[in-house]
Amino acid sequence: MKAIRGQIISYKGNPFLEKNTLVYEKDGIILIENGKIKGFGSYKSFQKQIDENNIPVTLYSNRYIISPGFIDAHVHYPQISMIAAYGKKLVDWLNKYTFITEQKFENMIYARNTAQFFLRECLRAGTTTSFVYSTVHPHSTDVLFEEAFKLNMRLGSGKIMMDRNAPERLIDTAQKSYDDSKALIQKWQNKGRLMYCITPRFAPTSTEEQLQVVGTLWKEFPECYMQTHLSENIDEIKWVNQLFPNRKNYLDVYDHYDLVKPKSVFGHAIHLSDQEINRVLEAGVALVHCPSSNSFLGSGLFVLNKSYALRDSLKKDLRKYVALGTDLGAGTSFSLLKTLDAVYKTAMLNNINNLNAEHAYFLPTLGSAQSLYLEDKIGSFENGKEADFIVIDLESTPFIKFRMNHIKDIYEALFVQMILADDRAIYETYIAGECLYRLEPESRVGIFLGKAKYLNEIKAMKY
């Protein structure tokens, strides 16, 4: 057993629906044993146990705050080489950049190198769990799972299923997508901390036959997730209506094939009707807010509070379902701190001016964990959960250090970080109780530790 001592934040509920849900221990302690949380609270309440059992304590000064690790619920690892590519709207951008980039993943060496680089940058940004899209090539999922398994990271992913409206080199068939996905599920689902996500890219790139296969596969392996895109762009929605004229709306395309249910993870979901939102609430699915991507592609503004207002009007005990995603590469940063900055600005543009730090930090921690049905494993510091956490440097730049001299309380401190900080604020990242990444304060050079040491040598690969 070991202990982590310092300023600590966690959650005991949903701040969008309840009051006083943020837990702040000014002098807190986390007890860890075999990669799991064995105790959390004030240092004073655990001091006797620590002293009597000679438990080693790692102490962090008030320059740092310890938080549950960040959860990225929607990200494309093959697209990280094309972040900041100038483009138009969604479909043009896919054709001009994304589909060209993803063809490079025919090369397994390129895929593995990119997967390693992606996981390295996740650790650097404080992201301890990701739900990741790979490509249509089965080995693109294989190598990502292999590398995540080496690091003992909790990660979900799946081979993209796509049998139309894409370049020939990226198209599979309904049967091939079924066979490839089934083989990957049997190999990787629940191996270590890995989770398989059945992954049709989005409705326009799947025929009705392939969507039927997705539903069949999920019935065979109900412990898996299903991830895809939903209502990201107005033109996309019109295209879906043309391709599926017998369906009531975009969500109904998926619902028709029994893909709208718990452990469905829909990226974006910006332009939903009240009817669709009611169905989402009823079904208990996750919608992933991707504000950086939505603004970069001009897709629209996700209305964060609309769902909760409708939930209250239904008078039902329905699941809290909004998760947070970077959506690299349309999103522009690995950092979920930078993504929270975009969450706040999106809310302000929607005339929602009450999104404070307590609301915001819930989204990439316990909020995403609840949405993904992982709240028994990650997202807060409750006993028995996996010890994935980060140590945030509250003085990561000279300007932030200056600003922090003028804060009043923990809420203002957190708000300053989510508006001004980025990956430079991540001092350490712990996976299952082991520190795998540390940013040296003086040199500002990040070092990968323990089982992640090999990531120090990974470089971006030219192709």
C-alpha cells in the first residue's frame, strides 16, 4: 500500500442536477493498493493508519492539485497527423484530408508508430481513458490495443465499419466488417482494461446491410460498446435523410437496427430534435460533447443544458449522459483542459452563463464515467475504483502563476486552469497507481516512467 497526499478534488454527484457535489480536500490523502483506491479523505482522518502501518506517502505541495484522470470519450487516433489541416465543412474535410490520411494505415508499422505516439500524448495531456476510432484496417485496432495493454491503460476502440461513400481502399463489406470485428472482439474484449467498441463510422458510410450486421454483432457480444457519429452537421443530416428516406430522423436510423441503448456512444449530437433527445434519455445512451471540433469545422453549438431541462420535464430517473471528447483530428488539442475552455465558450454562445468550474470538471471525470457506464471503475476517488489520476501544476506558466496570486477559492483556481492551462499543466499522470509520466518543472521536459519508458523514443513518423 502507498499514499498520495496533497490538495485533492473528486465528485460525489452530478453538479448539473445536485448541489455541493465537488469534494475538495485541502490536505487530503489517497490510499492505493494493487492499482486500486483503498481510501480517500482528509490526511488527518488517515494519519493514524498511515503511521501504524508505515505506509509510504508521496507529498505534493499547494502548487499542485490531484484530480481523477481525464476521460476522452471520442477521439480518432489515425487523424493526429492531420490536426490543424485547413478545410471546409465536415464532408469536404473528410474527403480532402481524413480519408487520404487513413489510407496510410494499410502499413502496420505506420499504424503502430502512430498508436504509440497517440498514447504518449494522452499521458502527457492527463488523459487516462480514451474511446478511440481506428481505421477500417483490423491491424490498426490490433496495434492500438497492444500498445495500450503494455501500459495497462483503460481504453476502448474498434475497427471502423464502412462499406460505401468512401475511397475504395477504405471500404469493406458487411460480411468482412462482421468477421474482422468478431475476431478482434474475441481477442481483446476485457483483456486487461481494454474494451471493444463496435464502430460503424457514421450512417452515410454504411449500407442498411452493414447496419444490420452491426446490430447482429452487438446482440452476440452485448458486453461491448457501440460508437459512431450523430447529427454533427446540417448537410450531413440532409444526406442521411436522402439515404434513409423511411426513417423518422437521424437517430431513428440507428434505432431501427437496435443501436440506441445503454453503451451506445454518439459523437457530437449537435442538431437533435426534442423527440430525439427524449429517446436518448429514455435509452440511456451517451452523447459526447466535442466543442473544439464543432467550432473548428463550423458544425454548430451543442446545447449542454437542454438535455437536463428535458430530463426534468419527463419526471423520470434517467441516466446522466453527457461525456466529453477532443475529437482529434478535427479537434485541435489533446488537452481536455483546453477542451473545457471550449465547453465554456460554447455555453456562453448558447446564452448559458452558469457553467462554473464545478460543472466543467465533472464532464471529463465522473460525468464521462457515468455516461460510459464506468462509474464503478473510474472518474472519482471512491474505494475499489482504479487508481487513474493526474497531478495538475497550478503554476505551469509565468502568466498562470501570476494570475493564481489573485484567486479567492478553489473554484476560481480551477476556473483559471480550465481557461488558461493546457498539457503543460499536467505534472504527473498515474495509471492504476503507477506514475507513467512526469514533467520536470525546471527543464519543462516530459519523461515517461516505468512500463512507459519506451515511449520516450517515439517520434512522429513521416510517410
